[in-house]
Amino acid sequence: MKVATFNINNINARLPNLLHWLKAARPDVVCLQELKCADAAFPAKALARAGYHAVWQAERTWNGVAILARGVEPLVTRTALPGDPQDAQARYIEAAIRGVLIGCLYLPNGNPQPGPKFDYKLDWFKRLQAHARALLRDDVPVVLAGDYNVAPTEIDIYPTTSWDDDALVQPASRAAYAKLVAQGWTDALRARNPGQRVYTFWHYLRNRWQRDAGLRLDHLLLSPALAPRLKHVQVDREVRGRPKASDHAPVWVELADAPTQRGSRGAAQKSPSRLTRARSVSAPARRPRSTPKAQRRPLLVIDGDSFAHRAYHALPKTILRDEKQPAGAILGFANFLLRFYETEQPRAVLVAWDTLDVPTYRHESFPAYQSGRQFDDAIIEQLDVLPELVAACGFVNAKADGYEADDFLAAAVTREEKRGGTALVASGDRDTFQLASSKTTILYPVRAGELARITPAEVAARYGVTPQQVPDFIALRGDPSDRLPGVPGVGPRGAADLLRRYGTLEKAFRAGRLTGHAEALRLYRAIATMDRTAPLPPLPDQVPTWDTAAALAQAWQLKQLAARLERLAAAR
């Protein structure tokens, strides 16, 4: 993935140069600054013909920012830097693209200094630091790219005293940039060019381009989750030398693909260090001494109904246990369960179940909730006995009248995060995206048996909202599978746009939006919100009892499953 930043210095005046560079360099993502055009004048059609989707915040005078993405549509997560709702300058836009959160910024110049413009620059820097810190807490892949209007050190400006009074090189500006980077960001260009003079900006005056009298003002900062993927970084200097060029040159980084998700049983078996770690942590005699290791292993929480139904519809109905009772859902669910355990090596496993014959408060408050659902007797029969298999494996079930499986997932994640641990939530229900955090990842099944690992950045990429906003998003958009109607005419894009603007439904109501739907939306949101107080069994570290599970599988005459469990028992 190739991500670039380019202060274009009037996008319409430099459009031929921009299109020429896009064709030659083929970046995947481009952050543009200083558009200097009104919203309606942004050349979206010309960029689309070049293969780039665009999102932008334009401003007729000096500002304006945009993000371009080749072949995909950016999902906007912010159109302004948080912290000052009165700031109307178009200087920040943020979007999720291919699993990476891209923040495009144009930091204030600050001249003349001292004075109100320099004060505004430093205040903007403080807001950027606060937002950047919040992004780091989410532990997601982030690039903060743009014209920072700071030459961070003396090596980032050609030897001269003529800029000494400029806001770009003031100690306060440099200290603010250093404080930002010190949060844990990687300055990509400097990281790959330590001690070298590398410039990105050359003023039009006094032949500074011809004399290579430049400054490094354009920076790409990579979050810790992304920095290990940095392969290459470069300044396309030749673009600055073209006729009618911007006074900046594009800077870009090349990022390696995200590591392949662990998903194959064979891969787990080939890793002796993983197996050794699992054995030492699980051994009863070692357990008191291995508390730090145990905390590093995640709690695995599984939506039992989700995977049982998925298995039931995927496998032949001719699979039987005891030579007469259906067993396709049992066998398929067992395959999911063992795959999750072998791949993730959790400290403990909890499987959550719905109670199908007792209504919850959701059904009582909204009678249409999940109406019309009908299940075959064969799947209901297997759902009744699947908890036996889970318990035989040494794992824990959660099921109680008045609660759904989702509620137990939320309660388990909340408890695990409070104890300082991490969690994995395996579910095919996208409502669980509200649980994604820096400590919790959703394992979401996609095509051909693959699992997507849903983090807060992936939630933003798919929905354009944060995990905390998912219940409000569902309420607005509706959920056909649960018979939640949402608001007519809003849809996913409208719901995401409204939440990006107001943050929550309640704030939208206070602003006078959708007040006629407020009562219904509050009900839909309550239905979509998982109950984090659902009752849970104790969840100490577990040692799987594969031999007990193998005996149960033998009793059910599921010979292949029994043989697999016996091999696991022998290996332990």
C-alpha cells in the first residue's frame, strides 16, 4: 500500500501536474493540502477518470484538504479536528481505506509570530496531540499525513539564518511536533534517512529550488500498529521541477500488506514455540507462576448459536449421530471450536447461547423483534445437546432466561478488559462490532472459511463509525434480520454521516434532528445495545479435557470427531 502526502498549492491550477504524477507514481492513497477552491469547484470528475475516488473539505482561500483512494471509496470518519467546534478552517479530514485509518492535515502556518496566528497554530497542535493520543489508545493502523508547517530540527532546513523569525522553525513549533512524535509515532521519512538533509518544500523566491535551499515540512507519521510494515519512503523531487509546479513535492511511504491472519490448523501445528507455551501455561503445577503469561493469552468468547446455524446450513443433513439423530451442526460446530482453540491458544473459552423458548426484554418491548424466524426441529435438537460437547472439552457455557448470546459476549469482554486481559469474540453477527476495542478483536467469518479480524479501524472502514456508535448506527439504519425498521430514507451512509456530525443520537435530538423519531430510535438503540451485566460463570484459566470430549463423541458415534479429539488428548 502506497500512501502519499502532497501540498498541491491550488488543485485546479496544478491539476495537469497532479494527474501526470498520479499516472506515473500510482499511489494507492493521496493526502492533499491547500486545495484553494470551493467545494463545488473540486475536480472530482477528473480524478475519477484517473481512477481515484475522493473525499474533501474545501475552502476558497488558503486551506482545504482531500484524500484520494485508487479504486476504492474512502469511508470518512472525520471532517474536522475535534476539540474546537467553532474552528471553521478546512484543515483536517480522516477516512478509513483498506483497513488503515488515514488522517490528512494542513497545520496552520502561524506567521507572523508572535501574534494570534501563531497562538492558533499552537492551539491546533494541542488538539492534534489529543486526537493522536486517542487514536493510539485504539491500537489501530493509522497514518497522520500532511503539511505540518514545521521543520522539526536544524537538519530539516538548509543552512541559513534567513528563516530564524519564521513560525516554521520556532522552538515552540518544534517542541509541539516533538511532543506529538514522542507519543509513539514513527516519522517515516526521518526514520529511513537518519542524519540526512531531505527536503519537501522549496520557496518560489530567490531561486531556492535551483539552489536546493529547502525545508522538510511534509511528514507521514505511522502508528505503532503500522510502523513495522514500513518498506520504503521517498520524496518525488522531480515533481517540484515541472512547469507551474507546487512549491512542495509529494512524499510517500510504501507499506507491506498486513500479516496473514492465522487460520489454518497446519500453521498452528508447525509452530513449536506456540505449542510449548500452551503446554507450560496449562500445566496445573505451573499455573501460579505463570500469571503474567496467562494474562497475555486472550479469553475466547464464542457465539454458539451463530456457528451452530452456520454449520447446520453448510453441511449435509445426512450426517447422523447414534445412527439416527442429525449431527451436521454438532460436527461443524466442533470443527469451528477446535480450529479457534488450536489457532488462538486462549487462556479460557466461553460459549454463549440463546434461550429460544423464553422471550427477552427485547421481545417484550418490541413485539416485532425477530418475528417470523422459524428453525427446523433438527437444528433445535442439536442446539440442545451442543453445550454438552462444550463442557466435555473443559470449557464453559453461558445461557440464561431473558438473555441472548450477545449479552454474554458483552459481559465477558467487559469483565476480561477490567481484569487487564484481552478478548477474542467469534461471531457472525455484526452487532458484535460494538465490542471492538484496543483489547478486544472480533473474529468475523467471511467467505471460504476465512475469518476477518475486526478492530476499531475495521469498524470505521466498514461502517464509517466507531464501535461505540454501532448501536446508534443500527437504530438509524435498521436491521432487517431483527425486524428493526430504522428511519425511512436514512440508510447506512446517512446514519454514518449523522453520527459523524453529532456523535450520538441524543446530541442529534438536542440539535433538533429526528425529534419525531426520538422515542422509536431510543427503543431500537436499547434493543441493539448488548447487556454487559448479563450473569456469567467463573472464567479461570482452563485445561482442555480432550479425552472426555473424545469419549462423548464416541458415544455419539461421531468417529472422525472422536479420532481428532483423541489425537489432541495424546498430544497434550
